[in-house]
Amino acid sequence: MIEHFEGREEHAALQKLAAEVVPGDVEMWRTTFMDAIDQLERFRLRQRIEVLQERVRDGGFSVLTAEEKAELLQLQAATRGA
């Protein structure tokens, strides 16, 4: 994964991190990582809902395409169930 950042400013910091020994076991880090990914996904969904809702507030529901209307309803239902 570090090779992906070769030539970018992040590369040196990632190499330094990779060389460090961090406390904890693999399962703990896997759980922490997956929790962070889940949190980012929830944030992405909330942002998308906010964008679509703002468009509705500004111009009414008719400004959304049929796909966006379906997406908004699906996202709202999914976040209620979460």
C-alpha cells in the first residue's frame, strides 16, 4: 500500500508509520479500522442526504431526478434503520 503513495508528500510519513511497532494485536487494529470505515461511510451518507435535502429546500422535490428521489428515500430509510 505504501508504494501507492510513492512520489507524494505522504510517502515519507507512511514509511515511518510502517516501521513503527504499535501496541495491540491484529484483531484489535482490524476492529478499530473497520469501525473507522463504518463511521466514514455513515458520514458520507449523511452528507449525501444533506446535499439532496438542500436541493429540495431550494427548489422543491421536482428539482431532483427520479434516481435522486429514489436515492434520497433509500438513504433516509437506511439511516433510520441504522
